[in-house]
Amino acid sequence: MDELWPTPSSEVADAIRSLCQRLLTETDALVDAFARPSLLAQNDPALLADASLVEEDRELNRSDLVQWLTANVQQPGRRVEPYVGPRTTAYINDLVSRGIAPDFAVAWRVALGIGWRRWLEECVADCAGPDLLVGVLDVTAKSLVQYALDSVAALRQAGLAAAMGHTDAEGIALIQLIANGAPMAEDLAEGRLRYRMARWHVGLVVWIDDPQEADALDKTVSAVRSAAGGGSALVARASGTSRWLWLSGEAVPDFQQVEKALATADKVRAAVGRPGRGLEGFRSSHQDALAAQALVIRLGSDRRFTAYADVELIDALTKERAGARRFVINTLGPLAEADTALRQALLTYVQCGFNTTRAAANLYAHRNTVERRVSRANELSAVKVEDNPAHVAAALLVLDIAPDIVAISPG
């Protein structure tokens, strides 16, 4: 690439190299600072609703950051060429196939503003004198701004290439429109997707955390389709790491065999929506599944299967992780960090309508054991179960899904 400004002095170059080497050890914290604001700045509801795409957007941010820092360790203060690797290319392809067009320029502007403030702080703290500080800031400002411009251009070029090479974009874009609530006639949707709408539907999101496990993802999708039996299925490639599925039938699809198929997939996770009928049921069940997936990822849970019907209340309580943590601590007090068996006994007791015999049967424990655990758990809880059972049960459910939420600080 053409160099657009003079090479920095050796003293300035050494200072830049030292700063970048140190910041390479803090990339996760740096990405945390600007990934979410830059995502929101892209102003695309479809992107924000899909937790798998959100994770890919975060990975793109991390890749961009590491590329600039690494390049400035090797050649401090020079123009940095953007790296559009296979994972970025796959992400752009997924966006194009679904008709999602994030504003990368705005996202970069937001990220650059946050990143530049942090860079300023680091430079002020690290540079020995004003002349060195001015030299470092002068050259790195040019490098960062040019890197942003070059990166946006590279992403646009990748988007154009993806648009030219996609053969099934129309079908996936139609699914995206339906999922986003666009008005659509059932017969039009059926004709284009070759999938009947005037029946019951259950929406699923199936995904992997590691892009290298794509084969396991597709095998699991095939197993789920087979397990669905006589019903029909629709599958869409939502991203390189996730698939959208709909199972349908004249009656509500039997999910027992599907759950068994998902249980055998060690590296694949799934979220399922509530059943719904017709085009609106197709849409609402899918939105439920997306919300369940987002909840699991947001809370850092390692759950492999999540039904939205089981976590809808928790979803409403945990839109913001720090707030969820405060709610759990304020409600449960010492119980939040007590023995898991105590919390499980109290939660089951509440879910069984305060019936100790039923709770003991569900826990495969002796009735007296359950009574002791429930009594001890209630002693530890800040809010007593008899005073506010709904709050206690909700806080226990949050901990059941995200056991580490109390141990991790809000920051």
C-alpha cells in the first residue's frame, strides 16, 4: 500500500511499538469498550436480534484491533492494510444473503472515537515528554484514520463480491423479511419457500461457538430434520455458525425426539420458541428462539438446550447483566453463593406449588431431606419465599441459567 506520511523517528517508533505490545495483552477489554456501541450504531434490527451475528460482529472488531496493533509492532506508525480473512468473508456473505446492510462507516466512526480516547490516555501515561507525545499522536492519528477508511472500503468490496456470488439470496432474504414482521401473504411465502404456512410451527436456532465445528452443526440439523418424523422442515443458513429451522405439522410438532437428537450433539447448542400457527406463528416462534439464544449468550451460560417458554421471565429480567446481578444478590443474599443443592431444593419447592412431597419426587430425594434444604435455603435468602415467592423463584432461575453471574463483577 502507498505510504501517505513520513516514517516516524526511531524514538517515536519505539514508543508506538511498546504501547501496542502492551495493548495486545488487553484486547478483550478493549473490544468490550467499543464493540457494543459500534454495533448499536449500525442501526440494523435484524443484526441486533441475531446473537450469532452479534458474536461475529464482535469477532470482526477484535480482528480489526489485533491487525492494527500487530502491524504497529512490526512497522510502527505506517499505513496498515486491512485483513479480510475467511471468517470475515463468511460473515459478509451471511449479511448479504439475508439482506442485512449494516452501516460500517458509522460503526467505525463510533469505534474510532472510543478507541482514540483510550489511545490518548495510554500515550499520555507512557510518553516521557511533550515532544515524544506529540510525535506519537501525530503519526498514529494518521494511521488510525487511514486504517478506518481502508477497512470500510474493504468491507464494501467484500459485500459487492458476496452479492454477485450468491445464488440463494432471494429465499433467505424473504425469510428475513417475514421474521422481521414485514407484511406478507401466506400463499406468496409458501410459493417462494416451498413450505406450508397454514399449520403449526416450532422455530429453532441451532448454533456453535467454534466456527471450526461447522460439520457438527450441519450433522445436527440433519438429525433434527430426521427426528421430526412426518412433519415438514425448513432450514436457513443464518450465518457461518448458526442455522434457523422450522418444524411444522397439522398438530403441534412432537418435540421429544428432536430433544433427544439435540442431546447427542456435544458441541452444538439450540434454542426453541413456543409453537405458533400460520405466518404469525412462524414469525413469533422464530423470534422466541432468537430471544432464547440471545439470553444464553448474554448471560455467558453453557446451556446446550433452552426453551423460551422456560426462560421468558428471565429474559425480561436480564436485558442488562449488571442489573440482573444486582437483582439476584438483593433477592437471595447469602443463598446466591450457597450450596447448589439448597437453591435447587427451594426452586423446585416453589415450582411444585409449595408441595414438599412433589418436590421430593422431582428431586429424587427423601421428603425430610428436601424439607431441611428448603428451610436452610430460606434462612439464607435475603427475601423470604413466603414474602415474595415470584422474586425468589426468578432469582433462582437466573442463577440456574448463569451460575457465575454473582461471582463476576458488573464491569
